[in-house]
Amino acid sequence: MEGSTSEPTSLHSASRASRSARPKLVNPIENAIRSWLQILPHELLNGVDSWLEVLLSRAPKRWVVYSPMVLLPPGSFGEEWWKVVDSKQVASKHIDELWVLLLDSIERREGKGPLTHLAVNSGIPFHKTPSPGSGSQEHSKPTDEENCGDNIQTPSGKIPDQGANSDGDTLSGSEENILRTPSGLIIIHGDFGPSLSPETVPTARDFEEAFWVSTKQNGITQIWAPRYTMFSRGNVKEKARLLDFHNSNQKLQSRSLPKEKVANNSAVDLYAGIGYFVFSYVKMGMRRVVGWELNPWSVEGLRRGAIANGWSVKIVRTHEVLDLVEAQIVVVLEDNKKAVQRLRSFGRYKLGVIRHVNCGLLPTSEDSWEMSLEMLDGDGWLHLHQNVGVNDVQARIAEIEELFMCWLRRTQDDRVAEVEHVEYVKTFAPGVWHCVFDVYICRPHRDE
């Protein structure tokens, strides 16, 4: 017996030794820093041995690629890092050489095509700053652990009306960063396009001169201009969940809808952004998706993303007639407060049954909830996004159900409201989660 057990143990040990003998991959940022120090003029390298380990220890260890841009985490290569070098000549004359080496090193590691632009991430400021992409290293501390996306608006939902023309007029607004422009983004290397005030309505030329990046999640391409809109990669799980919402293997019988029925239904997204959830509904097979969005840069990103995915799209601006034509995606570039009125202005046959309404506003989408209920003329789901303390979720479920039942009773509607599921998307702060409450609105004991 002893002989029979010693052989696999020996093989297992040999396997471990083989794995440990494999060369460890060196971080490409570390590679770039080492290469950079080797090409600096000798007269600038006094004490380089004492620099090296400190520089490497304070350098970022991770990055995200949104082709052709590399995005570094907040605080990367900040003031403390450059104090170690302690040479103005190095910082002023040789800094670009470091960025080029860094991009080249990450490009070789990723193997996904040329990488030409470099920036340091930062949280979305809640108040306006002079221009987007004008952040400094001293102000790189994020307001949240992750950018939550360009579709974040004020908790009160009181969004000023927005004109959208091609003459460079300005958007009305207070000192609050209503459009959540990423003005804290720290641009390190590359041309990120013109620096425009967040209040400036972009022209077609502005869009053409801007710098655009892309990524693919769940097989869906999304495009945005990092100087003017943010991208939340943390929403990938929620996008995938929506894609599978009506799969035949759903545990909840209410969600198991045949593809032909889904194909005759539509969805509404009241905070469309660059198409985070709009695209999931389209790929799900919905007949049409109608969205509302305030930020013209987000809308342009959505338009480009839709085209990249092979979907037809139409943009409707303020004071234009909402004509759904045959486009799979229709986005209204204006405040969503008139969304119900807009939807009632044309024949519902163009939409079929509105089966889903998405309310993706953080920190709370509550001001759009009653509106979303009015959009459902039959059975369907409301997806309500809100930041909630983990210990308060159960109480919030009861509050939401009572709130919707009150609205239904008030209009003598015989449907019932049930929070069918709560999805914990990502942490927003310690003990606080970005939650999505799936509220199922249906007629009791009745099948469609």
C-alpha cells in the first residue's frame, strides 16, 4: 500500500516543481520603468540604485485597456512618485519616453493591437470643474471606488431642460455636475481631442475631432469618448443578467417567455447612457428599445456603438417628433420627465407590449418609478437601481412593494406589484450596495 501511494505523491511533487520552474511574468509597467532608467542620460542617474526599488514599489501594478487607450488606477504616477526621482530635468525632458515605453510594454503583453493613449482614472466629481479631462495628480482621489457611468444624475431628478443644436450653444445647469462629466480624468499621453466646457453643446465637428475608445462585453461593443463620458465596467454582470432574463431555464416561471413573444415586445431605458442596458435588450431580441439620455456625448457614443453592433438607431432631439420608424433603437436626447407623454404621442402598435422599463440612475432612481409604472400597459418588469445599505435591503423591498401598490390602487388598477428579485451589482461604499430591484407588475391569477 505504501508503494502505491508514493508514486502519485512523487508525480504531484514533480508537477509542482515544474510549475514553479516556469519563469514568472514581469509586470509590463515594471519593465517599462526599468527600460526608461536605462536610457536616461548618465548625469541624471545619480543614486539610481536607491530610486529603483522605491519607484517600482510605488508604481501601479494593474491597468485596463479600452482600445487604443490604457487607463491606470487613481493616484498612479502622482506627485509622491516623482519626488523619488527628484529631478526637474527628468520630469520635463524625458517623461514622454516613459509613457511610450509603458504603452509599448502593455501592448506587447495584451496583444490586442496598438495602444496610443494613456490616462489615469478618477472618480466622477459631483461639482463642475473648468473642462473635462483637466484633472491634476493632486486631485486624483476618486469619489467612489469605481466610476459608475455617465448616466448618473442628481438624486432629486431635477434635470434642467437641454437644447441640442449644432451652433455651439450652452446647456443650462447649476454648479452641480449634472451630466457627470469625467473632468477629473488625468490625461498623460496622446491627443484626447478638444477640451470643451461640459455646458457646450457639441457640434458634428466636435464629435469627429474627439478621441473615442471601445470595449466588448458579453459580445457587445460599446464606444465612448473618455474625455466626456465615463464607462462602468462593473455593470457587466447586470448586462449579462438581462441578456438571460427570458431564457427557458429560468427558475421563475413568469420570466420564461418564448422568443417569438419577446420579439413582439419592447423596452424603455430612462437613463440610456452609452447603451449599457439598451444594447442588452436589443441583443435579447426585443422588437424595439426606446431610451432617454441628457448627455449628448453619451448619445453619440450610443449611436456609434449601435452601428458597430449592426443595429439601426435613430436620435430624436428636443422639439423633434418622436417617430419610431423602423429603427431598432430610438434615443431621445432630452430630460426624461416627458417620457410618458412622448410615448403616448404615437400609436403603440409600433412598440408592441412594453415589457421592461430600466431605471438605471444612482444613487437612486426613485423619481422615475411612478413614471415607469405608467409605461407598462400589461404585465412586465421594472428594474430599479438604487444604492442601499446591506442591512436595509429587506426593509426597502417592503417599502417598494407598498409604494407601487399604493400607486396601483390610486388609479384603480387591478395589477399587483412584487419585488421578484434583488440583484447585488457591486459595492458602492463600505456596507452599501448598488442594487437592482426587479419589480414584477402583473394581473393576479391571469395568464396573457
